[in-house]
Amino acid sequence: MKRYLGIISIFSLIFILGACSDSNESEEETTEENTEEETAEDTNEESSADSESEDGEIHEIGDTVEVESYEWEIPYQVTVNSFEQTQEYGGESMEDFLMNSGETNFLGIVNLTVKNTADEAIMIGEYVHPDVAQGDSDGAEEFVFDVSENDLSQEIQPGEEATFDLVYIMDSTVNNGYYTLKFETGLPTETKYKLPVE
């Protein structure tokens, strides 16, 4: 009888050890599956982030970029040639542009070339209206229209281009240390340039 009980005990022990072994293997398989799923999710998130950074690309000074007027479906090309920070423009001082201006205010002069890539003549100011925003914020501030009125009233034929200045009132304490120049602000064809503040 004792012999039978011993044999039964041995079989029971083997059965228990086998069950534990299967449990450990299934836990390991589950852990491996979870790790693979997490890796796949991370990869998907990274590729999603990459596509977002491509869509929201911020161009640098000197880049030439194709833009389309969303409202009119008219294509044009822009090049930001330079960005200057100064206290006067065209013989007028900072105070002439902004009464009660502070020590941190300055005039941001964006030199811009616009090329007509459409099949018809365009008036620059009708299609091209760049705004600036502080850092990566959504808000936008307009340029000083009086300074650029004549340039924006130009009509350019297909294949022709015009180069002129846009003057913005800016602040050196801007968020993140830069302004963003935006074309087609807030629209699906929005195009951005980074204007670093020194």
C-alpha cells in the first residue's frame, strides 16, 4: 500500500511540475507577444510622428517653396531671402511705427521674392498675404501695410517675379526665441518659415 502511495505521489509531483512548466511557458509567450505588440505600436507612433513633422515642416531663410492660394487655387513660389532686425526702416524710427514702443521692440524686415507660377497674371497682394506668429503659436500678426502697399499692388505675369520688403513690429522676448512667417495661415496649404530672433 505504501508503495502505491509512493508511486501516486511521484506521478502527482510530475504532473504538478509539468503543469507549472506549461504555465511558465505560456507566461513567457504572453510576455513576448506583449513586447512585440508594444514594439509595433512604437513603430506606428514614430511613423505617425514623422509624417506629422513632414506635413508641418518649417522652412529656413533662403528656401524656395511652392505655395497655393487655397481660396483661389492659384500657385505661386516664395523665397525668404533675409530677415533683418532693426530700429528704423526707410528713414522712419521704431517710434514712428509703434508709439510707446519698449526696449524689446524692433522692426523685423523680411525680404521676400514672389514668383508667379500660374498660367495667368496675378496681383501680389490679392494672393500673397504672409503673417507672423510668435514661436509655434496659432496667432498671427500682420505686416505694416503702408510700407509694402506699392509692392503688393504689383501685377506680375506668368513666370515673372518681384522682390520686396515686408515690415513687422516684433518683440525680442518672443516665445521660443523665434517668429514663424506663415503663408495661407490656418488653411490646408499653410506654409511656414522660421525667423530666428537674435
